Amino acid sequence: MHPAFSVIFLTTLIGAGQGLYLAMVTGQLYAIARFLPAQSEHFYALGSLVALLLLGAGLAASFFHLGRPERAWRAIAMWRTSWLSREVIVLPIVMVLVFAYGMAHWLNWTRPLFQLGEALQVDLTLLLGVLGTLASLALFICTAMIYAAVRFLQEWHTPFTVTNFLFLGTASGFMLAAAYSAYLGNPLVTFYGTWAVILTLAGLVSRLAHLHRNARLKPKSTPQTAIGVRHATLVQKAQGATGGSFNTREFFHGQSQSLVERLRVLYLVLVFPVPILLIGLSYLSASSSLPIIAFCIQFLGLLIERWSFFAEARHPQNLYYQSVA
């Protein structure tokens, strides 16, 4: 498939935004349980603002791959059957909840609304945090299922697509939370960094399993079935359209297989071992800059990973339209 850069930025930006928001809520829950020191309300408010900006940037990026952006609102019409429609509905809900969560902290609306059990006092921020967490998880599923539900693209039609989006998005968010804490000189760097490493390792297992699966795939279509000729040997001499067409542009990335393989190695290095190593070094050196560098390198790797994700998908129509002698 042809990777649209607007979709690459959409999926990586909202993934990091959701992950950062989940990190803020996780930190608050640990503080409530007294496993972590309590943080100021402004810490959660500013973290939520950064998450909201990432979500907004991802939403803005989505308009660049629309032919008629003024009709974007119509995307919600098919919510009963379309995962894209569901994503379009859930994303603004997540943004509203992130905004409300941040504002509740900023305005110090932390007076308990009710109590659960003997100790847990539920205030507005905690309630919004739980609702936002559920909405964020739903958004991860909706975004991933846009691709995982496409049955004829075998590389995408797998649960690994969902686990990749979930683990890689949350890993980048928690890595950003560690960078945010390091920038503020906050002691939660170790907490967020450790979770970022755990999620990054989970993402590594999922992505390697996905690559292993795709390498063993056997195409369901062949050049013979593409043109309806049963001869045992077929050699394609043209790409199906001498002057190029929508089919030759939109369903193939146009790069050599060697470049695709090199980019695969590059993102496997940038997304997984390098950030983990930098986080570990930051613990040893108490560096405030290494977590920030770790996030930047990992996010760059995720942009390459997402390009590769789209490029890996082999559209069946390319059996007829793409090969050139």
C-alpha cells in the first residue's frame, strides 16, 4: 500500500497523546493508593494539555488525506458497520474527556463526590480519568480495526495489528511522560520510565510476532487468478497502465524491497533497544535529558514503523497493475 504521511502522523500522534493521558491517570491512581508521592494538580493538568495538543495535531493531520475535507462530518454516518466512523466519533469524546480531566485538576476540583469502601474517595478527576481511560482504549481498538478488519490485506488482518497499535501507542505515551517528568525535575521519571520499558518490550514481542507471521504468509491470489489465465508460467511486461493511474499510485509505495527491509531494521533499532538503553542510562546517571532524547528517538522510529506497516501490505490488485519488466 501507499503510506499517506497524514495517516502516519495521525496514528502516531494520537497514539502518543492517548498514551500520555493514560500515564497521567495511572500516576494519579498509584498516588491514591500511596505507592507514589502525591503530585501537584498542575502536574496532571499540564500533562493533559500536552496530550490534548497531540490528539488535536493528529486530528488536524487527518484532514490532509481527505479529498473533500468539508464533508468530513459525514464519516460518522456508517457507525454501525465502519470502524472509521467509530474512530471519528470516539476521538472527539476522548479529547473532551482529556480536556475536562485537565481542567478539573487545574481548577482543583478534587472535593470527593462519593466514597467506595472504607478508604477510596472518588472525586471528579478520578471519575473523568476512568471514563477517559475506557474511551482511550476504545479509540486504540477503533483505529487499529480500521486496518485489521480489511480481510483481503492479509498483512493487516490479524489481532497483532490491534496489539501493535495498543502497545506502541502506550509505550510512546509513557516514554513521553518520563520525558515530561524529567523536564520538570519530577521524581516520577523512574516510575514512568519503567512502565515505558515494559510496554516497549511488549510492543517488541507483538511486532516481531507480526513480522514472523507476515513472512510466512502465502498469497491467496496469483497472476493467473488476477487475469483469469491458467497457464503455469506468466511473465508480466507492463504495469497495466502506460501513463500511470490511481491504481499504480495509491496501492503501492513505489520503493525498492531493499529499502523496505533497511527501514524495517532501522525502526526495530530506534523504537525498541535504543530508548530502553537510554532510559536505563538515565537511571544510572540521573540525567534529565536522556529520557527526552529517548522519547524523540522512539517517536522517530514509530514514524518509520508506521510507514513500514502500510508499505508491508500487498494489495491483490498489484498482481496486475504494479510489476514492470
